[in-house]
Amino acid sequence: MIPFIHRPFVYLADKLGAGPDELKLIFSILISYPLAAVLKRVPDARPAYKNLFSLSISIFFLVGLFDLWDGLRTMLISAGGTYAIAKFLRGSHYMPWIGFVFLMGHMSINHIARQAANNPRSVDITGAQMVLVMKLSAFCWNVADGLLPEAELSDFQKDRRLTELPDILDYAGFVFFFPSLLTGPAFDFAEYRRWLDTTMFEVPANVDPAKKPPTRRKRKIPRSGTPAMLKLVTSLIWIFAFLKLSDYFHHSVLLQDTYLEYGFFYRLLILHMVGFTARTKYYGVWTLSEGACILAGLGYNGVDPQTGKVSWDRLKNIDPWGVEFAQNTRGYLEAWNINTNKWLRNYVYLRVTPRGKKPGFRASLATFTTSAFWHGFYPGYYLSFVLAAFIQTVAKNMRRSFRPFFVDPKTGADLPSKKYYDIASWLTTQLTFSFAAAPFLILSFSDSLLAWSRVYFYAIIGTAGLMAFFASPANAHLKKKIEKRNAKAGVNGNGNTGKGGDDKLSRSTSSESLASRTPVMGITQDLGEEFDDAMSEIRAFEEQKRK
């Protein structure tokens, strides 16, 4: 017999064609809005009440709404184990890595259990646990940084370091912060503590008192109703689009025989719409949860001293415009799952690198592996990740080798022909990622290959062909043409006018040259550079052994 609390969701699921758990997830975030408004109104002088309120709502979501008693136990094990590791191994250099392995291992067990259950439309604890892994592994590093001299820390580490362990209630409030419990966004304990004690909302001295953000009564948290409601409305539009489009563009259409009845270009359109439809769900849910966090005040990100305008983007996790209109792979990936990108960069990529050295192959490999394992173990994930690494490499070389022909070599200003380059770049980026992301939705290896075969493996063939092109003498010819063009404009190898500089290809005309080589979503930007780094590290290791 269906429990009373679940009956409305089963009824609506039948009417809308969605899963009951998917509707519960949306409902839990929607109800977070009035609850966040209540949380915001808990007196600033009573932080313990805020923690207890948040904790009680999260427990209701887990066991009252989703009946996830095992999920509650899972979160308590992860949270309790991490706190014990941070407390009892605090002085060890290995403490953060022990915490990281514990959290990733625990989550991997649940990923495997979810995969065995094979019910993607149900909500289990792995989604919440993925968010928790980011929060708690970062917590371990923040505690470790609290024992280091400030001279050895970056500005980011100084901002997030914890010089002492928080008390259990504050820690529990951080773990079970209900507006972001099930879908994120993730944040660091230092941010939560500043929200809790309201130091986050202290206005810098350089801000005109007349331009201080407005607050109600004696509360320090600025008014956040308007930006939160804008997020709410935007998210509901995305969710409505998902519910309507999913009837026509569910990923299963790629595997139906009727798909083959269409021409190639129409199949490409369907493939792209399948990916877009899947993204609208994430746009809706992530924007919805961000709005709840804004309403509670945690999205606050400072005030402009000139205009007095408050920024509420601290916990922004998605930029739909940035994804849908991206003209290169890095822009596409950076606009997707923003907080996961930050976590991979700050707590994996930069942590693997020894202090004082530049990140190399080991850091990139560790980041790639972490990102892949963090998502789970479906074969489709790995097909997407591996192909994306090759796509990223080709895209970087394409941008470096062709974009200079569409901008002024001296000023960097766009030429009239640049709009055609932009359109071609956008179309190529979108269609390539529509292909690459399909296995991420289909999940199984054989079905992913079947879907790819029905569009003739176009992205794989195109990527392989371009890699062959950049390994051929044609690439050197392109470089010479760019150098000749730059020389004619009076630009030297460093991208400056006048004499001097080296003879290397100038990259001044491409903003890509300014971008970090940090992997995005764990995906390396240049496999060639990573291979060179790997060879250098192997040679250095062998030389060290000889000594």
C-alpha cells in the first residue's frame, strides 16, 4: 500500500509522465523557499536554533518525504567518519588524503549499488552524497591548512582555512543545510560559519553608508526576496520546458528503429534536442536550489562600493546561456556544474602538486580520475570523458591555429569576417558535445555505441581527422602563415609591435592563450602537453633513481 504522503506524487507522476521521485525532488526544493524565509528570520544571536532548524528539515526530507532511512545512515557515516579523521589525524600530512579516500570509497559503494538497482528515475542518496563528498573533502583540507603558516598558503587557502575544529552542532548544520541538501550547490565550512555568525554581511569601510544593502529590522542579512524569486521563476520555466520536451526528446528515441527513418541532418537535430532536454532538468533544479540558498542569505557575495548593488552569485552552479551559446569547449564546460569545477581545481588539481611546483601530468590524471569516479561507474560516463579529452585538445589547436586569421594581428580587434568564425565555432561546439554527451544519458556501453553509429560516429571521425591534420606538415604551414601575417603587421613573436622577442608563434590574438591549463570537469585541455609532462616526470624519476 502506498503511504499517504507519497500518493499525491504518484498521482501527478501518472498525469505528467514524470517519475514520483523526480516530482518529490522538485517539491522538496520548492518548499525550501518558505522554509528558507523562516530560517532567515531566526534571530542572528541564535545560531544554534538555525542549525537545529536546518537539521530537522533535512531529516524530514530524507526520511519523511523520500523514505531514505539508509540514506540518512549513509550521510551520518560520511559526516561522522570525516569529523573523526579531521579530529584524530589532524596533525598528519596524510589526513586530507585519508578523508578523501574514505569519502570517495564510501560513495563508490553507493554508486555501484545504484547501478545494480538500475532505476535512474528514482532518487537515492548518491546525489546528496556527491554534494557531501565535495563539502567534506574540502573540510579536511581546510582543517589541514589551519595548521600551516600563512606564508605557505594561497589567498584562497587563507580565506577557507580552519584554525580549530567547529563544534558538532555547527558541523551538523553545515552537513545538513536543507536548501542544498539533495542537489547542491556545495560550499565550504568557512562560508557557512560566516553566514551563521553573520560576519559574511559586514560591509567594507569603503562602502558609502547610504549605499549599504537594505535589511529588515535588526537582521544583518540583506533583503534577498527579489533575486530569489527571479531564480524561482527562471527555474520553473526550465522545469516546464523539461516536462514538455521530455515527451518528445527522451534519450530512448536515439535507440528506436524509427530514428533511422529520418535523414542525417534531422537525426543531428534530434540528437541535439535530446541533450538540450536533459540539460533543462539540471538548469531547473540547480537554479531552483540556488534561489533557496539566496533566500536564506548564503548566496550573498558582497556589495559593489560604487553602485551599492548586492551580488548574490556566491553559489551559482550553472550558466545556461554560457552552455547553450558557448563557442569553444572550455567555455562550454566552465559554464556547466561550476561548483564542481571549483572543487576539482582547488581540492584535487592544486593539492596533488607539491608546494612550489607547477601542476603537471600527475595533477591532471588525478583530477580526471576523481571527476570520473565521482560521477559513477556507468560505461557511458567514461566514453564521454575520454572522447571529451580528445575534443578539448583538438578544439584548443583549432582555436590557436584558425582564430588569428579573423582578428587584427596588431590590435586584436575582430575583423568583419569574425562573425562567420563565431557561428562556425558555436555550431561545431554544440554538435560535438551533443554527440559526446549522449553516452552520459544512455549509460550502457552497447547502447551508446549504437546511438553513435546511427549518426556515423561523426564527432569521433572529425576529431581523429583534425588530430591527424595537426600532426601533419599542414599545421606547420599554418603557423608560418600566421607568423608571416603578424610580421607584416609589425607584431613580433610575443604579440608586441616593434623589434625583439622570440620566433615562436604569437598567441596574442587568442584569449585562449591566457587561459589556465587547469582541466575543466577533470578533462585535460591538451593531451599532447600532458603526454610531454608524463615523459618528463618519468625521466626525472629515472634520473633520481640513478642518483
